[in-house]
Amino acid sequence: MDGGTDEKRVRLRYAGSCRVCGVQLPAQVEAVYERATKTVRCLSHYESPPAEPSVAGVVDPPLRDVVDPGTAGASARREFERRKAKREERIRAAHPKLGGLILAFSDERQSTTAWDTGAAGEEALGKGLDRLASDTVRLLHDRRIPKSRANIDHLAVTARGIYVIDAKKYRGRPHLKNEGGLFRPRNDRLLVGSRDCTTLVDGVLKQVDVVRGVLDIDVPVHGVLCFVEADWPLIGGTFTTRDVQTLWPSKLYPQLQADGLYTGETIAEMHRKLAHALQPA
């Protein structure tokens, strides 16, 4: 067994973070799993892991250094499975003999499948974001907003600040419809196809305010609506409304990897602070 009896070199099934340096480890990357602490280390700490603390009983790293990046789409996936199971239980109870047949030839309610669609969008974007993980792109997924039933799909802490990213899997072309004019206040409405989705912008702005309230330093917080399967044009297509960018994944990724003012140490500290203030949903 590699690395001794209490640890093993493995390929991660889920994203995690190194317990020593805090660097994010995306799913499928190789790392060292410690059985005793149930934590992982990056391979840079494989051959020579740090010495154990000399004080008896002190094994785990300090709480502030432990970061759970979360699982993209986890809460939406759980809600879909809960609703699906509840419907199945109800139908089988009402029709003991024909319940299976009814389930096989009937569709889930739209209110239930919407959770499945939402989870799929978050999962797809989460996989793309995890591939960017580095010392200067640190990620958090599916974070619960305190005192609320709402959540934040993705947070990216980067050299250019923090990105609050709301993932959507909608069909149709996102675009702005400008209303108002010379004698009326200007009002921009976000449409996806013919569907009015302006409230999505309001939701992102509320999430941005939550993130700003968590931090005790003045750092740029960027709001993003990322449509993963919309009908975008070949040229152009992205736009900003009320400081919220609307775009698709390949347009977002270069922004997250761009150079900026913040160093890896500052990024790691902001990442830890956000992770502990906004727990996984």
C-alpha cells in the first residue's frame, strides 16, 4: 500500500482540498487519502507529509483551515429525488396493483422536473469550474444563505475578486428588452426566448449583497448569470444588466483565470472565510 499503512494514493471521486496547504483538488485528480483523519493531501505533500503536532490529542488541522468546497447541484438533486419518491409512494399506495404501470407511462410534474433540470445545469457548470481550480481560482459550490431557503450555486475566488455565479439550464436565446424612453424611466428586462427572466437578475444581486456582507475587506464581487445550454449567437451575445453579466461557460472561464491584484494567500483567506460563513446546502 502506498505511503504507509494509514494512507493511500488514490484518484478522488469528489472534489476536495489539501489539509496542509488548502489548495483545491478537483474530482479525478490523484491525491493522498489519510484514513486516520479522513482527509486528503495534494501530491506535493506525498513523499514528506508534515510532522504530527507534539501535543497529545491534537491531530486535525485548525477548523479555519478545513474547507469543504461542496458539491455542485447537491441540494437541487436531493429535492428532485425527494419529490420523485413522494409521488411514487403516493401512486403505489393509491393503486397497489397498477402503481408500477402508472409510473411507467406517466410523466413527473413540471414543478418536479424543474429541480432535475436545475441540478443538471449546476452539475455541468461545476465540472467545468473544477477543472480551473488552482491557487488563484478557488471554488465553492451550492452554499446555503443564512436564514434563508435560497442558496448560491457557485462562488469563485480569484485574483480579480469574487464571482457569484448562478447556473441556469434554459432553452432559448438570452437577450435584453429595453423599455421606457424619453418620458419614462428606462427599464431593461431579461428574456430567454419569450420567457421573462428578469427576476433572475434580482436573485443574483441579492446573492452579491450576501457575499459582500460576509467579508470584512473591500473586494470586487461580480454577479454572473451563466446559461449552460441556451441558444447563443455565433458572434456577440453576452451582455450586462444592472452590473450582472449574462454569458455562457466558455466566456466565463477566461475571466476567472485572468491576472489581478490578489495573491494566492489573500485568495485562500477569502475562500476560507466564505466557506465557513456560507455552509454547503
